Amino acid sequence: MNGIAAPEKVVTALPVAEAAPEKVQHDAVPATGRRLPWLALAVAVGAALMLYAPVIAGMAAEWSEFPSLSHGFAVPAISAYLLWHRRRLLADAEVQGSLLGLPLLLLATAMLVVGSLGGEPFVARLSLPVMLFGVVLFLMGRRVAALTWVAIAYLAFMVPLPYVTLNALTYKSRLFDAGITATVMGWFGVPVLQSGVMLHLPNMTLEVADDCSSVPAIAALLALGAAYAQMQERPAWARVALTLSAAPLGLFSNIVRLILTTAGAYYLGPIALNNVIHKFNGTSVFLLTVLLLVLLDAVLARFYQRRRP
């Protein structure tokens, strides 16, 4: 029996050895075909960016002119990093175009036309991420869109708020900040008389100016929170909490800065207005906001790690 079984074993192994090259050739065809949709996507995105070139140039001019909007230069880089972070998932994702992207493309086109011709640059600028998401959904399908929507939506943070809305919110924020500062200083026995956005001390008068308000940096603060939330694996609710908490934490940080500045002006005099904390108010607020985000993240991490099985 052993003498007969050996030849049969060799013969049955031959077809397996011959079939290996056929498997390699079969797998090579889909690999080439998978590149074509991504190439089409690159061409479509390039065409969309060319269409939005005047819109992007207008935003870049405002980023350069106003320091509170300078975060706009960093937003595309962070968005690109978020895509790169999911590159392996995107490479393995199923590619199947979806007609659901067509209504988004039509909506983005309508927003661009209405915003451009109607003198509403905010609407035209906000249509850019809508257009890009519509292109991805139309050409690549739901799976790729689900993996890229966060990075695409992140681009909305680079869009400056409308001037009228921003101006109204800034003035209300100045009044609020001045009131909180005067109240807290009164708790510590510092005599302060508030008159609108003016804080009258015994030795000088301070103004909570537009540059002292954190409202113009709300978009930057939200962008900071969103970027921080995406850096590590967290539950979806924790990411949302970190993103949304960045704005109030930034407002709180700015009030802390105003209180320290007012206290310094009372106890030290004008020299307190020439320090680093006051001159680089945006940087100090951002650094304190990052610190508060890290502390909040540590608290949330303890909560959701306990719930893991």
C-alpha cells in the first residue's frame, strides 16, 4: 500500500503548483483596477480646488491680515494628517460610487453661485467642504466617505465667520468678560468700577478691547479641540465632548488672563501691560486651553476606561 500511495501524492501536488501563477495573475488585475477610482478622485478634487481658487485666495488674504484667523493656514495641514492617519483603512475600503453624492454636489454648486453673486462670501466658502464630501461620496461610495468625512468637515474651521455676526458677538463677549473680571476682582478686595467695556481702577483705566475678546478665535479653539480629539483612539462621545468643550475652555482661559492682567495693573502698575501674557494674549490663551483639554481628557479617559469589558 505504501508503494502505491507515494506516486499518487506526487501527482495530486502537481496541479497545486501549476495553479499558483494563475492566482497571482488573478490578484494583479483588481490591484490595478483599484487605482483608477482614486486617480479619478484626485482629478476631481484638483478640478474642484481650481474652481474654488478665488474663494481660497480670499480666505488666505483674511488669514494673513487678521491674527485671530491665522489658524486657517494650519487647518488644511491638520485635515491632511487626519486622512494620512487613516490611510490603511482607506486602502482596504470598498470603492463603489453612490448617487447620494449628486445632491451634495448640486447643493455645493448652488451655495457657491449664490454666495459669489449675492455678496455672501461665507456661504460660498462653506460650500467647499460640502463640494469635496459630495465628490468623495459620488465617486468612492459610502465606506470611503465614512472614513473621510471628519477630515473634510474639519476644513469648515478655516472659514471665517461673517463680519456682522462676529462683530456683534465680539462686543457682547467684551461686556461679559469685563463684568466677570470686575466681579472676581471685587471678591479679592480690588476696587473696580465697570463702565461698559471699561474697567476703572484707582491707578488706571483698562479697556477690554476687541483683541482681548476670545470670540474671534472660537473657530480656532474648536479646530484645536477637534484636532486634539482625533489624535488618539477614543469613543465617539469623548471626541465630541473634547471638541465642543474647547470653546468654553478657551473663553474661561481668556477670562483668567484678563483677571491676571487687571490684578497686575492694580498691584504693579503699567508694567503689567508690557509682559508676555498680555502682549501675546492669543498664545497664552491657547496654551492654557491645551492644558485644560489635557486635564479634561484625563478625566474622561478614566470614565470610559472603566466601562470597557
